[in-house]
Amino acid sequence: MKKNLALYGGKKTVEKNFVWPVFNERDVDAVTQVAQSGQWGNPDCRGLVEKFEKEFAGYCDSKYAISCVNGSVALRLALIASGVKPGDEVIVPPYTFIATATIVIEANCVPVFVDIEPDTYNLDPSKIEAAVTDRTRAIIPVHFAGQACDMDQIMAIANKHNLVVIEDAAHAHGGEYKGKKLGSIGHAGCFSFQSSKNLNAGEGGLVVTNDETLYNIMNSLRNVGRVKDGQWYEHHYIGCNYRITQFQAALLSQQLTRLDEQTKLRDQNGKYLNKLLESVEGISPLTRGHGETMHTYHLYIFRYDKTKFNGLPKKEFSEMLAAEGVPSFMGYPRPIYEQPLFQKKNFMCYAIPENVDYTKVHCPVAERACYEEAIWILQHAMLGTKEDMNQFVEAIKKIKQAALS
Ligand SMILES: *Cc1c(COP(=O)(O)O)cnc(C)c1O
């Protein structure tokens, strides 16, 4: 019955090999030049590092940018610099990469999970206020998959309760909300340049902000607590060496010149796939129309309904789809609060209050996304042609037919 499926030895629907990262001689030259210069590191965070920071801040219409070793550290720097104190609460979504929540623990603060919206998988603004207490200090909305969160509502709630908003834009380089670049709307916006991300140098991270005080503190924190015009062995804050190399900066400057073109292509392909999938019962793409004027499709996510696939479990569907040659994945296996780290409170030396208990947290939409619904198509596949998108849909239809026969 299912013999024609690639998972069981049948012919693959999609033969193309989607490449990532995308680069040419320009990138190779940029890195070679750094090698030849002998200026590999960057103790002063000047030179190519400062150049890239200016480019990226300009790209986001933000005043300042602070590069650092990765996106997790970018989030941590922004949160710590915002002035949180031990025991303060920070609102985060449960359907995101673990770092969005663990950096809160690492600041001795308490992550408070607020569920996501069923149609966008972004933090649900209608559920935020119920989670605000007199200890709440910050919200970290994640522009999940590259789709803008409802920033008007989130900023309004934050202003009302005097909360800091740190955008996790690790999926959202070049994405826009009502014409504004994601990352530039809250008090700080954090990016990752890890190899899977839409803009990458293997590793790396960055914070954009318009706030000069935040900028100065973050600048010091990423450089071992040093300050401008201070001595080399003069340390003002409990920072660390979180600097990037000139190799990363050179590569990122080159990669940034491609970003707009790539983002537009993913955005177009995403809209096209949405249209195609309207005709497939049991497959519902996350919905657009929530203010995103540019969706980066770091992930193209659709919701799978097994009842329309003869009860075929999501995990099996996902394996079949990947075997058909669609670069895809079933996503997070569980919401963050269900990770052993949170269930067992393995918080090591961090000072999280005794009464915090994550075994009692339930976010039904995030749980459904993990266990039942979400299928991710990866961003590099969204750089394909329309014909590739047609084939992705063919692969889904082929699996459906096999399941129903
Ligand atoms: C990748 C990612 C991060 C962390 O970035 P790293 O560079 O891997 O530390 C944070 N948040 C989200 C949503 C991510 O996907």
C-alpha cells in the first residue's frame, strides 16, 4: 500500500539538493583577506566588526548594534543590561528554542510561559496581561519562523505595565512589521548568526537598540566589563569575552548584501505555498495578515491534521515527507517547560525561588503544536523555484494518497 513512498524504497518526489549556506568568491575573498591581514581577533571591537555593526544597525534602522558570540548571549546581554534583579519575572513563549527561556534563568530571573496563538505560533497578546505580576519586568516575544509578533499590542501592554521588550529576532533577519524591521521595535532586538539562520557566519549574535544606556552597558558586558577610554585591565561590570572575530564580521558583511533578495524570494514562495495548500484538506499553513509586511520564512510551518490522513501520526508523516526529499522536520518535540531542565529544576547555581514549579504549567496550543500539528519546511528550501514548491505539495499529496489507500 505504501510501497511507492520514498521512505519504503519508492522514488523520491523531490530530487533537488537544496544548498546552504549560499556563497561565492566574494565571501571567500573577504575571509582570505582577513587571514592575510593577520588581524584575526578584535580586542577593541573596531575594524570589520564595527563596520558590520554599523551596516546591520543601519539595515534595521536602529541606532546601535552590539555583536557577540551567539544569539543566546545576545539575549542574555540585552536582558542583563536592562537592569533586571534576581527573582524578577520575564514573560516568554513556550514554543521556541530553549535559549529564549534559559537566558532568563541565567540572569537569575524566572521565565513565565505564556501560550502562543493557534494560527501564528507567536506569543498570544490576549494572554499576556493575565501573567503580569508585580515582579514582571520584561517580555521576550519571539518572531517565530520569521513572522512578526503583534507588536502594537505587545508594546501597548509593555508600556502600560512598564515592562522592557526584548525581541528575539533569531528567525527574523530582514523581516518587517508594518514596514518596520523586526528587532527595531522593542527596547532591544536580538539576532543569531548560527549556521542554520537566514544570515549566518557559522556562529555569531547581535543586539540592536536605540537606547544609549543599554548600548553602553552591553558594549562593556561583551568586552569583559571594560569601558570606553578605560584601561585594558580596568573592569566595571561582570562581563565576559563575548567578542566575534574579524572573520565572522567580514563574512557577515558579505552575506548581508544577499539578505534582501533571499528574504523576498522566501516570502514569495511562502505566499505561493499558502495558496497551493488551500486545496489540501488536513494541511493548514500558519496564517498571515497580522501586520507582517515581510515574512522571512526561517521556517515554513503548516499544521498537520492526522484525522484527514487516516490517523497517520505526525511523526510518521514527518519522516515520510523528509524521505520524499522535502527539507522538513517535525520541530520541537515538546514545549520548553516540559524539558527535564524545567521539570526537575536543574538550575544549578542560579537563584530561582523555591515556589516556582514548572510541572504545573500547561500551554495547550504549544503542546498541540509539538505533539500533533507542526511541520517545518526549512528556510533554504524556501529559496527554491515555484516548481520546487509544486513538488513539495505533490509530496504531501502522495503521502495522503498512500495513507488513505
Ligand atoms: C537560534 C535561536 C536562538 C539562539 O541563537 P544561538 O546563536 O544558537 O545561540 C535564540 N532564539 C531562537 C528563537 C533561535 O532560533
